[in-house]
Amino acid sequence: MKCKLFCLPYAGGSATNYMRWKRHLHGHIELHPVELAGKGRRLLEPHYGSMDEMIEDLYGYLEPQLDEADFAFFGHSMGALVAYELAHAVRKKKGREPIHLFVSGTYPPHARRNLTLHLLSDARLQQEIKLLGGTEDEVFEREELLRLFLPGLRRDLELVETHCFKSREELIPCDISVLNGKEDKATEGINLMEWSAYGSRDCQLYEFEGGHFFINEHTEQVVSLINDVLSSSVELMSTKKES
């Protein structure tokens, strides 16, 4: 059976970064990178004023694609928190839920970092982003690239850091996989297994070598995990539907 994999990008990034996954995914997994306004092919569209506005917009994109096929969400960093909120929106508006939620490189919704990144000066924000890695040195070395990159990144960070994640009685009724880089400064000191409080089923933590952008450094291993997890989930759902 086919499974659609909707992938949400990290702050400052474009969903096109996920296109490299296509050649590694199993044939029954259909890749759907979800682009945000103001990024990639939607570069000229105005940036969101709030996380709620973003979720409303992304649901409008997803709704026509939610056919009878199974679907899953993957999000990295900011994208993981967006995927979590989007899963709730789809359930509320469409009565559907993902067969799996992959949250990568970020803290659970109730946790907060001591440092509020979007309020930092340009110089300090650059320092923090360099520590996380994943951004080409050329961006910091060329003033014109920096002028394009920093404002969009800061707006993305503000959306997440000012959003109030509501306490919900209804948990997402699917398994959750938490992916993390062993040297990731963004999740240092946070108990990532607390993500288990947000789903009604199983929660597993998978650790990879590398820092915050381990998904780019170890693409094949990350996609291999997704293949294995989704193949098992699709098989289980198929069995349930037949019985």
C-alpha cells in the first residue's frame, strides 16, 4: 500500500532540501516536501504572522492530497513542531490521523530553551547558528546572502518561540519516532523521551552521530530508518483494515 510522507523544513530552510531523499525511499513511500510561504518556490509570498496562520495555510495545501492513502509526517527542528500542530489540525478538520509522526532535532512542545534566539542581535544570532552547523560558510562571508538569510530565519524562529502550544486532552493516536544528533546543542540537556506524552501509542528515540544537522550528514541512515518504520506501520494498518 502507498504511504504519503509529508516533510516540513527547519527554520530558515526550504522543503526542497528533502528532495535528495527520493532516491533512497522505498517505492511505496511517496515523498511530499511541504514548502512554507516565503521559502523556495513560494519565496515571493508574504511570511506568516503567526504559527496558527502557518498551520491554516499548510492545511489548505494538504487537504486535497489527503485521499485514501496512509500518510505520515516528518519534521526537523522547527518543522517537527509544525508537523505536530499540523497533525492535530488534520485530525480536527478532516478526521484523519497520520500512521506515524517523525520529530527530529527538537525539544517537545512544553520544553523551552533558556536562550530566545529571535531576540538576539544579528552578530549573536550568527554565532548561535554557526554553533549548530548546517549553514554554508559562504552565507556568513557574503553580506548580500546574509541580508537575505537572517531576516527569514529570525521570523521563523519568532513563530516557534512565541507560539503557545496548547495542552490537549486528545493525544495523537500514532507511534512517534524521535530522531536526534548525539552532539546537537539545540537539544542538549532535554529529555527527548518526553515526546511520549504527546502520542497515545509507542515512542522510540533514535540517536545518530553528528550535531543539529545530522539529517544532512547521515541522509541514508535517516531514510533507512524511515523506510523500516513506515513499512512496518503500513503493514500493520493493512492488517487492521482487512480484519
